[in-house]
Amino acid sequence: MDDHAKHPDEMPHERPVRELINYIVGGLIAWGLIGWGLDLLLDTRWILFVGALLGATAGYFLASHHQRHRRREDSTE
């Protein structure tokens, strides 16, 4: 079933952009919280920023990996 049929108000090119933003924000939040917790435990102030940067980078690469994988599946059908 076509994804556009599930969400008729969404343009087909908007899905990868929304997915990319979701992964980046999710990575920022998750790894930022981990960094914040480590900052509290270790009495530092810099691990939060490293965690947020790591999360945003990992989110970007994960989203691009999913997009590449989805394109391969679409081309084989």
C-alpha cells in the first residue's frame, strides 16, 4: 500500500525531511539526557554537549541509512 494513501495531506517529499528531523531531535534528546545524567554523576559540565552532538550526528546517519535502505526496497519492487 502506498504511504501517500495513508496520509493524503502529506506530500511525498515531506516524509524524508520529517523523518530526518525526528531522528535528529530524538538523538539530541536521548543522548543529551544521558550526557546530563553523566554530568550529574561525574560533577562535570561538558558531557551534556558531547552527548547532544553525538545524538544529533547519530540521528542524521541513522535517518540517511533508513532512506537509502528504503530506496533499495522500492527499486526492487
